[in-house]
Amino acid sequence: MENSANKMVVRAVVLAVMVAVFSIGSDAQFFGDCRVSVDEIQTCEPAVIRGTKRDPSKTCCSVLAKADLPCLCTYKTSPLIPSNVDIRLAMELPGKCSLKLPSRC
């Protein structure tokens, strides 16, 4: 149990550091610990904007296939997610890309 708590603390610290780095203008590897860059994850943006009914592109699905999905799940409540992104649509992306959504997401 203690190991799990330690992992959560480490993730919280990593997220805080990433938020600090992002806020000073360095966004090149914001999702780097999840094996994807901001530029790569932005290929999925058209499919997650509020009010859209677009399917993810093949490029988006390729990005998600190589990404660490449990890691990306930790960002679903991040204040850095733009307000026009519909988290519900984002959570549907793995299924639309024939990928399995992590059980703890």
C-alpha cells in the first residue's frame, strides 16, 4: 500500500514540475513521460473539441497506440487541458481507435 502512495506522490510532483515548465513556455515534451509529445497529442484535438462529432484521424490513433494510456489518464483533470476540450470525447478515443481504455482511467 505504501508503494502505491509513493507512486501517487511522485506523479503529483512530476505533474507540478511539468505545469511549472509549461507555464514558462516550454511545451515541447509536456507529455514526454507518457511517450508522446504535445505536437503528437494535438493530432487528436479535432476529435475532442466540444460540440464535434469527428472520428480520430489515423495519425491520432497511431499516437495513442504508442502512448502510455494510463499515464495520459492522469492528465484528464489537469488545469492545462484547454476548456474547449471535452474530456468525455477524449475518453472515447481509445475505443474509437480499437485500443483498450485502461481500467483505472
